[in-house]
Amino acid sequence: MNQYPLWKYLLIAAVIFVCTLYALPNIFGEDPAVQISPAYARDMKIDQAVQDTAVAELKNANISFIRVDRTENHLLLRFKDTDTQLNAYSVLKEALPKYVVAQNLAPATPDWLRALGGQPMYLGLDLRGGVHFLMQVDMETAIRQDEETYIGELRSLFREKKLRYKGINRVVAGGGGIQVSFANIDIGAQAKKLVEKQYDDLVITEINGVDEYRLHLTFTEKALKENRQNALEQNITTLRNRVNELGVSEPVIQRQGEERIVVQLPGVQDTARAKEILGATATLEFRLVAEDDDQLGARSYKRRDGTPVMLKRRVIATGDQIADAAATIDQRSGRPAAVVRLDNKGAKRMLMTTRKNVGKPMAVVFIEYHIETKMVDDKPVTTRAKTEEVINVATIQEEFGKNFQITGLTSSEANNLALLLRAGALKAPMEIIEERTIGPSLGQENIDLGLLSIMLGFVTVMLFMLMRYKTFGMVANFALLMNVVILVALLSLLQATLTLPGMAGIVLTLGMAVDANVLIFEKIREEIANGNSPQNSINVGYEKAFVTIFDANLTTLIAAVMLFGFGTGPIKGFAITLSLGIITSMFTAIMGTRGVINFFYGGKKLAKLPV
Amino acid sequence: MLLNRFDYKFDFMGKRHIAVALSAILMAISLGSLFMQGLVFGIDFTGGTLVEVGYSQPAELEGIRKTLHENGFPDAVVQHFGTSHDVLIRLGVHEESKEDPLSSRILRLLQKGDEGVKMRRVEYVGPQIGSELVEKGGLAVIYTLIGILIYVGFRFEYRFAIGAVAALIHDTLIVVGFFSLLGLEFNLTVLAAVLAVIGYSLNDTIVVFDRIRENFIKLRKQPSVNVMNISINQMLGRTVMTSVTTALVLIVLFIFGGELIHGFSMALLLGVIIGTYSSIYIASASALALGLSKADLMPVQKEGAEKQAKPFEW
């Protein structure tokens, strides 16, 4: 009685072995490192030459490193302490100005373990320090911009087909949309037919006015959904590029729900800079200055000093047609400037426009969106504003296309503008609706506190179990230790985020995991008290307790899963460790302890049990 | 400890009226406090900014308060956080600018008084997030309760399910009431703890219910009250053992886990104590009050008993 077949022992041993192996990477810690990667939108590779430069520079500066690893995407140099890392960082940043150089913590997992896929747990921001942003994409502005694009397209379409319209504009009130008015129903009907044919994503409503005929155009539900989706995706892409420019290692950029994006930047402390770059919605437009007689096709803009200037409604090129940009110093004036390279479409239009307009002035308009939510009478109210500013007006000296230079900026403006133009414009402005910054010292403190709690909690439970259940208590303690090892291995393999509440979850599972063994051992005691034989008591104890343990754990699991569904960041970490801990404890506390007890006591004649 | 099957050491159920009265008083106090003074919600729920700064020597709160109040932050609440070196500053919803974030402005102000001030933590929660979290948190609690109601109703009997949920509402209410009464901050981690308390307390309740169900079949001749008393007594060893280990671990967490999870471990500790008590009294007493008797379990049990005689082989 109470004997496991060989395969069960082997299974338990195998699980313990494999889990110990994958839990192992966590004890090696991390090396301070410097990571070098190519900047966005530049044709650069990380090759032997880059490695040689970096190594030579470090040698020059008398800085020693532990190891250098190179992949296609980055070069990683490891150092023995953070001071060396900091020195190396400034040396390399200067030596390789065109690359993104970032400080990093690289896991010091030995090669053979890494070859097996072993890696340490992924630490949450509350443990490693860094910034967490939750950004809300302003979909209303995204849709408004789409409508403006459509207005532009419709204007040229009507002009092309010689359909005279009285006016075309966005409807501000109500559900939005575009309104086109015509002098009579004939032109209107033709226009309606044309729009119907060309745009299947617009819903057309006819309005018969007193002396005019109007068409009200709105996006279909499907088109609206697609537009929102696109806006979110484009914003995520843009954010990725920008984060890349900031030189952050291991950033997390994910969508959350329909209109939100989570950005996590481990190790970043300068939140002001991060916010400025991430949230910036600046873009450029190039327009010709209007001639005096063209009042209809022009609009008034403001210069930086506040004086007005009339610019043509037609845009020559916009920010999203910029392929590359860099900050520079203007050769002639010695002032800061931004060099811009347009893509093919933009270059073609620029060339055509400048060829026809040599000697005439052209303006660069700097556009920025602001969005803010405030509490007014306990209700959140969102305000949106768009500022347009003419940063410079210059005379077109000669025709140009792809490459040109923009002046009229301060040095930091030129830098930021170049970065923003390179990384691409945001489709819609975003608002930071949640921010959490954890300093690096606090992160380390949290790790220490968490580890201390786990260790002390462990010792307490072990002593208690030993006191009450003697040898069997020892077996339960062994199972508890295995439970933690398996839990750590699973967290490492899944690369689930470990947070401070997550560590608290491990501590809590320590307390709750022994419950299964308490139930089993109490039942065994009870059976012995009822006069059952020791072997029989073990058997009955395990069998009877199982149903109870299963029911009890499953209900706790329901609560943990709900917690996961609702929680954010740190709370999710708690839910993960709690649910995984419950599941693994079922294995260790029941099968694990049974295995050990069967191995030592199974099949023997026992007078009494050490329980 | 040899227990005769028909004997029991403690007459738990006999004192259930006293327990119910005690629980009623505790719940009334909790409800009263919740209505009268409500909860001190953390910024997770209210929105606003929280800045934690570290000083190299013990910090003078008065001076910090004065600096902030005189420089455009009249609503700043300043307090020590954990140690006398760390200071927590809470602000309401303020105008935020991209170029010069609130946290930098605060840090600059404080650095005028002491060069060595370091930023430890900044949390900003927008007003739209807060109200959403309140809603989502409330829903999470309700969904959890419904999920449990269904599972326990399915596995046991609906009177057990109602008893279990009554115990859970009792526990949740008292833990939340405790936070309200003492004016402790109720934030996201405390809410997580409350949900974990639901899980734990239920775990406890299920274990007791399981034994009650088993004994109703075994001890057919005994009146319901006796069956419950016997069951609770039989499980007493386990209940005490598990509660004490969990409580000990939580005390460790409370003392050594750091200030950030103080509220969390506090709520859990309280929840474990209340949860243990409620699974003995509230859950069982509710099931009893609803008229649970062996007749309710017998027919259902006959089919189930066959299956459960040979459970999973481990």
C-alpha cells in the first residue's frame, strides 16, 4: 500500500529538476551594461567596424569590460560596476554620435543556461525603477483630421469635374461630418452620384434648404472604426520610433483597449524629457504666402512675434512626407537649423511648386495640438486646442525638391523638431492620463524588502509546520520550497512581470499553500485517532482531503482570475503569482508530499506515524 | 485528541446568536462609518499627483508644508512615509505642463531648502482614470461574488452558496469599514487585498462546508445544529493551523514588506482574522438559518457520493 509506480517518482523528480534549472538564472543577478543600437530611419548596421570602434575607444579611455556581445540589432558591453558603466557610457556616446547609446542592465545568466532558454524573471517598474505612462489617444481629433483630408480631396474632385459648389466645411456641432452646399439640385445630384461612386465609406444625407441644396457626409460605422484603429496603430508606431530615439532598452509599448497606449520605460528618470518627446504632437506644413488678390484661397496665420501673415490654403507638403531630418547649424548665418529630406511624393510637389514660384515667399508652419482634461464641477471636461505658428518665411531662391533647410528655430527646438520629424507625426494628439515614476533606489529597496519578507515568511511557516507535524511537517516544508522553485521557474519561463505586490503574492501563497498539507495531515491524524492503521490512514487522508482542497483552491482561483481581469500593472502581478501559486501548490502539496511519504513509508509495516 | 463522533468540544452553534449580534454590530459600525465619513481614497481613485521624496537626514515636515503652501500648492498634504527621511506629498488635480512637469517644480522648490532631496516616486492619475477604476473595482468585487455563488451553488447547495456569499459580504464590509473608521488610505493595492480576502475567506468556508456536507450523510440521526458543531470542531485544528500560518506570514509582510504595501498587508491580515471567524459563524449560521437540513443534501448527495468515493488518484 502507498506505493507509487516508478514513473510517478520519475515525473516528480523530472519536474523538480527542470524547474530548478529554469529558476536558476535568477540567482546570477545582472551586469551593468551599455547597449548600442542604430537610430531609427538611418541605414546603419551594427557590424564588426562598430564593435572595433567601441572596443578601441574603451581601451583608449582605459576602461575594461567583461564581455561584448553583438547581434544584428545591437552591441552589448558588460562592465563590472555601475561607475565603470557610467564612464563607458559617456565615452561611447561621444565616440558614436549617430547611434543610440543606452545604459542597461543585462542578465548575467551563464551561456549554457541561456542556450537552454533560461532567463531571469521580468521585473516590473516598481522593482527596477523607470516610468510608466498611460496615454489616451484623442480620437475626436483623429476623426476631425480625417474629415479635413476628405474636404481637401472633395474640393479637388469637384473642381476637376467642374461641379460648382457654394461651400464645403466641417460640421462642428452634433455628430460632426462634412457639409457641402450647392446652388441648385441638379449640381447637387451630380455631386451626390460622384461621391457615392468614389467613396463607399461615406454616408450621404440630402438636405433641401430654401435656396440651396446641401449634402451632409458622415463616415460609416465601419470606416469610423477603421480610422480609430489606424490612428491607434500609427500612434504606436510613432511612439516606438520616438522611444528608440530616446535610447531606452527594453521599452514596452502596447495598446490597452480601444483608445489607450501603455508606455513603460525602464531605467528612465528624466520624465520631463520623456514626456516632451512622447507626447509632442508637433508637425510642419509648407505653404506659399498668399498674393494680395487671392483672398478666397488664403487664411490668416500668426508669426512668432504675433504679426499676421496670409498663407495659401493649399499645402505644398506636410510633416508626414518628411523622410529624414537632422539638426544642424546654418552655414551662412551660423544659426541653428533643421535639415529636411522629403519623400518622393513630397519632393515632387515641392519641386513643381518651387519651380513655378521662384522669387516668391514660402512659409513653414509649426503646428501643435494640446489636449487636457480637467475636473469642472466634478465632471471631467476635455479641452482641445490647436496652435499654428509661422516659424519662418523665406524667399524661394531657386527650385528645390528633396533636400532643404529650415531656419528660425532655437537650438533645442531644432533638435526636438528633427527628432519628431524623423520619428513621424502622431496621427492624433495624446494625453497622459496616468504616470508612475519609480526611482532606481526605491526599486532596489522594494526588491530587498520583498526578498526579506519571502525569506522570513518561509522560515516562520517552516518552524510552525515542524512543530506541529514533526517529520511530516518536514516533508511539507520540502514541498513548500519546491513550490517556490516551480513558481519562480514558471514566472521566468512565462516572462510574466514580477512586481512588489507580486512578491507579496508569493508570501501569501506560502501561507496558503501549506493549507493543503494541513488538511491532509489533520485528516490522517483523525483517521489514526479513529483507530485506522497507519498505512490506511495515509491513503484515506490524501483521498478525502483532495476534494476539499480542490474545491477550496478553485474558488480562490476564481477570485484571483477576476483580480487579473480588472487589475493594472502591479495588481496584475499579484494576481499572476497568486493564481500560479495556487496551481503549483496543488502539485507540490499533494503529489509531491505523497511521493516523498510513499517513498519512505510506503509498503512498510508501521506501528505509528510521525505526524 | 480523541473526539467521539457525537461529542464536540466547543458549542459553536449554540453561541451563534451572540456571534450574529456581534457581527451585526460590527457591520452596522462599518456601514455607519462608510456613510458618515466615507473612505479616504488614494489617488488611484480620486486622480491627482503624489510625489515621494527622500532626504538625507530626517525631514522637517513643517518647513516643507510651508514652502509648498506659499508657492502655489495650497492643497499639498505632506506626511512622513515609512521613515523620517521619506516624505510623501499629495496634490489634487493641478495644471500640468509638458515642458515643466509638476514633479520637477515640486523638487525644485524643495531643493531650495535642502540640496540633497531626491525624487523617489511620482504618481499621476488623470481624473478620467479614477472614476473608471472605482467602477471597474466595484464590478470586479461583484463578478467575483457572482462567480463564487454559481460555483458553490453548483458544487454544494444553494443555501451553502448564500451562506458563503453572506460571509464574504460580511468580511468585505468589515475590512472596508475598518479602513473607513481609522481613516486609512484606500488605494488600488488595498482593493486587491480585499479581493484576495474574498478568495481566502471562501477557501476557509468551503473547507468547513465540505465537512458539514460529509457529516450530514454520515450522522443521519443528529439534528442539523449538532452536525454543524461536530464538523466545525473536527476542522478546528486545521482552521487554527492555517489561519495562524497565514496570519504569521502576513505579520512578517506587514512589518518587513515596506510602507508601499502596508495597507495591503493590513487589509489581508484583518481579512484573514475576520474570514476565519466568519466561516465558522456567518457562513454556517446563515445556511442553518435558511433551513439547511439533511433532507436537502440526501438526494443530491446520492449521485455525487458515488463519484466522490473515488476521487482523483494522486
